[in-house]
Amino acid sequence: MSKRFGAWRSLSVAAVALLAAETPVASAWAFEQAAPQASTTAADAAARASALVAQLTREEKLQLVHGYFPPMADRTPGAPLDQMIPSAGYVPGVPRLGIPALRESDASLGVANQVEQRRGDVATALPSSLATAATFDPEIAHAGGVMIGSEARAKTFNVLLAGGVNLTRDPWAGRNFEYLGEDPLLAGVMAGEHIRGVQSNNIVSTIKHFAFNSQETGRMIMDARLDEAALRESDLLAFQIAIERGRPGSVMCAYNRINGDYACESDFLLNQVLKRDWGYPAWVMSDWGAVHSTEKAANSGLDQESGQELDRQIYFGEPLTQAVAAGRVTEARLDDMVRRILIGMIETGAMDTPAPATAQTIDYATNAEVAQRAAEAGIVLLRNEGGALPLSTEARRIVVIGGHADVGVLSGGGSSQVRSVGGAPIEIPLTSGAAASFARVTYHASSPLNAIRAVAPGAEVEFVAGDDVAAAARAAAGADAVVVFATQWTTEAQDVETLHLPNDQDALIAAVAAVNPKTTVVLETGGPVLMPWIDDVPAVVQAWYPGQRGGEAIARILFGQVNPSGRLPITFPSSADQAPRPEAPGLEAMKASDAASNAGAGAAVGFEPFPVEYPEGSDVGYRWYEREDHTPLFPFGHGLSYTRFEYSDLKIEGGDSLRVTFRVSNVGDREGADVPQLYVAGQGQEARRLAGWQRVSLRPGESREVVITAEPRILAEYDTAMPGWRIAAGTYRVQIGRDALDNALGGEAELSTRTMRP
């Protein structure tokens, strides 16, 4: 950890002591740390920021706390349009004091350019965040962040709206592909490393969406209802871990309400949890269109209004000027807002190493290798009966069916959409729905068909579109191998209505499997889907949205040039009713409203705020399934390999902490990577929790000793009366497994009572 980041929490000495003593996750995921980008300490940054604030006029301070949305900035009188490029956001700087403007881009999966606002501007597209999470490899998350940050800087941006870490509580949520799964430890570690990678380029990364942005249906008005302990043990823990590891320069608050208050005007979230309990020193920016007030938002902890033209009015413009003049928002609070913005810029290096004024050359070929490596490590082999995979390069006839595999691979939609190198061979505008204004069904130009032909040059490889089921079945009959590509497009702003594959693809797969037992299904989906044909298909590969080198990655997995090593970061249910909510709350009301609008009723049918209850509490995902005794189709952590691994020699050490030692052996005939997972459950805890993991690469016959120290907050429960984390003394169940249901090795640990600050 660099001096700059390591010193950040010296703003709170107790917090630093807690992080060093109570958060040993780094011991379980060791990797080479990035070189320091600057030597500024937290105290220096705070002092510099305060000195700058003292030199700013009130007008200059007010200028820094709200930003433009460039595509609509011409609606705002006096907007500096000549200084903007089409992008997510722009905040003018103060040149006389060396404070650069903030030029902001969406960037979850690459530097976004959703509907090609910037003509001809391309970027490297990573696989979906779920694919990155499926690697269980913090180094891959970090490398992706480094790559995206370098491209953003070269394109003159100094703020990236990255770092999505909302837990994937529901399998149908439209934005799941942008997030890092259902487990707070996995999501927090991976998000933190991605953020750390972005900021190694001396630019700001956000972490978002704080907090509990769990669905897209009614996301502007839904009210998430969850008690504090459950919040702290689940979604907030993911944010806390990611902030500790990544030190993001800014936190983006969410659209939704939480327990009655909008997230961007929640005193509990912003002032109490983030700034008081966690000692977060930098700034909170709003999501675009997420501000609903001036005084309440400012006094509850919101520091900057983003994309102001998307709000009903510019709340931090003239209304804030008047509120400060009248004392309803104090001058001290305005100073704090600005100080936090400056601290975020100083700490990340964005202040002292400004982004270039003009675009720089980018090594896209090298960056594409980063995307391909992530895709290959994140693809999950779900099923492989009878050794159906890997395919043989000696096959004479291979039939590839569906999914537009002849031209490319699918991408998720919304603000994360990257206009990738190579262009978009398919781009379908939406004609209706909440995402229609900024999302298109888009493919990256990485053809699995061409990649398969390159890997198996001696085979006759035929492509069939798949829209004619009977024709596809005729083509598949008698082939040496059949690969069916099935797709499910998901997007920001809309949740999926069903977990079944769209466009009768289930019928296509069933028909093909009925005539050829050598059928493999490759899924390009935003998350879990149902598989009514699963018993008839010997091999299933989850490729997620695999990014701009997805075709090559899939082919290398199918033919064994790469041994699959991905593990599911999200549970795949056997049926929709296994999930806590079988469909999105509010979905039927939205459909009725859309139907009325299309019929001419227009605004006559509106939405009212509605609550969403979360009976699972902190038992998100696999914990819910175990608690309710549901057997999923594929559990969290599941993933197969072309080799075999065995675990042995478990040793468990308890007391003040939990430490396990065991041996992993590759007993197969291929080199491969395994991800043994540590699960723990204490007295009174109904479901086990992921407390650590290790990704291990082994040659055939090789063994290695693995040591995992459990994250203590996973062992604990949150005590609101204390307040803080409490590990109860007693006996804890310990399991080392290949997934959340596996009990390869097990035992018990005796732990002592232990408490930790919030």
C-alpha cells in the first residue's frame, strides 16, 4: 500500500488502528502493490485543501459544488460549452489556484461512449463486472482498473464513474452485470482493487451507488426497507471493505430511498456511516438526477450535485446561494463540501498531475490482452458431463448456432456501454422503455465463429442463425460438435421480466440437444437464467458479457487452450420462486403505466413511492438459499475445471482470530487454477458466510499449502446498541469447499469474544 493511501485514514487514528489490527483480508489475497503515485499524506492533503478553501471566493466555492451534464448543458445560461466534450459531466475549475476542472466519464467496463456522443471515439471494453468477480482474482480486477484509468486519462478525463459494488440481491435485476456479485467480502475486495487500479493513473474513481440500489424498476422512487444491522452486515460492508482497499476519491450516492430518505439526502448514510463511522475524508457526489432538495441534501452530507440538468432544478446553484446567505446552510458546511472535493483531488493525484489537455495515443493492442485475460479467467464451466469439453481440434464438422456468434458477442446496456475497438457489428435502438434514450442492444466485434475456425482450422465450421428451430436441428444432426450461443440482453433502467431466455431460445436448445447429444450451450447473459433443458445438454459454459475479446476467450476455453477457472459470484436458482422476490417489485405497475401512456393516457397514470421489503436481511444470495433450504441450479462459488483438485490436511486455529491451513493438490493431468473457499457459521447463524478464499494455480501433480485468515467482520454480527461489530465467544463451523454447498473439508473453531468499531 502506498504511503499516500496508507496514510489516508490517519484523519482518524482509531480507524487506522482498526484497519491494521482487525482487517487481515490482505493476507489472503497477496499481490504486488502499485508504486506510489504521490507522497502526499492525509494530513498534508487536508491542510492544503483548507488553505485553498480560505483563498476561494464564495462564488468560486459555489461553482465547485454542482456540475453540468454536457449533452444538456446548453439549457443552462452561462454554461462554458466551449470547455466541454460530450461526456457524463463537467465541473469548472479555478485556474488561478491551480484547481483543474473535473471532466467525468462513465467507466464501469471501459471509458463509455454510450450512443457514440463522441464520433469515432473507441475504448477497450472489459467483460462485465460479474465476469471479473467470477475470476475471484483481485489482481485481475486491479489490472482492469489500471487499464481503464490509463485510457480515461489519455482521453483527458480525470474522474471515472466506476466502482459499482451494490450486491446482486435479485437474479432479475437489470444492472447485475455491472456489479460484483452477491457476497459482501468478494464484492468489496474486487471493487477496492478495481478502484485502486483506476486511481494509480492520478485520476479519481467513484464508488457507487451508495447505497442499496438493488433494482432498476422504480429506482427513482422505491424505498428499500432494511434494519441497520442487516444493512451493515451486507451492502454497507461491501462498500466499507472497498473503500478501505481502494480509497476512492469520491462516493456516488444512489437514486433510491432507504428507510424513507433519498440516498442522496440520508443523514444516516452520508453523515453517520460514511463520514463519522468510516472516517471518509473526500466528497460525496450525487448520481445524475438523484438530487431532490437543497438544504436537506447539503446538511445531510451531499457535497456535489452532478449532472444538474437532469434534476428538476439546479438545487446547488442559486437555491444553495440563497440558503448559505440566509444561514440555512452554514458557510462552514459549504467550506466542508469544497474541502472534501479538493481532498479527493489531492489524494488521488488529480490535482498535482492534471490530465492532458488533448487526447493522447493509446496502446489498444496491449489493453485488449487485459480484457481477454479477464474474460478467460471469468468464464465459468457450469456443466461438463462425460468430458464433453474440451472440444477436439480434430473434429471434422462443427455447427455453431445462434447468438449472432458469426459477428460478435453481446454487451450489457446503459451508462456503462463502451464503444469498443473494432466497432459495433450490431446496434439496435430501443423504441420504448426507460432505457430507450441512452441504451442500444450492442455487440462487440469479436466473432466466436471466426475464433473457433482459427482454433480448429481443419474442421468444417458452419453457422446457423437459430431463428428457424427446425433448420437449426437439421443442421445439428450428425455434427461432431454443436455449440449453441444463447443470449439475454439486460440494461440499466430496466429489470428483466423473466429468468427464461428470450425469443424461444429454450426451445431452440431443446430441439438441437434432441438430435445431437454432443451439444454445448454458451450463455452470454447479464446474470442467472433458468435452464429447463439442462438435463439434456452435457456441457454449459457461462460466458457473461465477455467484452471485446470475448469470441477469442470463449473459443480458447471450448478447445482447452485455457483451462476454465471461473467461479459463480451469484447463485443460479432452479426456479424463479426460490429467490426472495420472484420478480421486481413495482414491475406490474410500471407495465400498466407504459400501456396507459402508449394508449394516450400519458401522465394520467403515475408512480407513487413504494416500499420494498428484504426478508433475507443480511443473508443475501447463497445465505438465503441455505437458510430457506432451497437447492439452487448452481450455487455461489461453483465452477468446473478440465483437471481435478483435492483438499487435505486441514488445520484450524481459533482464539482472537480464525486462521485455516490446508493443502490443495492438482490430481489431474492439466495445469489449472482452483479457488478453495472458506465458509464459517457461528452459534445462532443459520447460514454460512464466505470468510476468505485463495486462487491457486497448480501444475499436474503439484500441491501447495494454503493459509486463509478470516475477515473478522464476516465472523461478527453488528450490534447497534454498542455500536459496532461483536464476535461472540463459542464454537464456529468451518468449511473449506469448492462452492457454498460443498463440504470438502470441515471442522470447528473456538473463538473468543471480540468487538470492533463500526
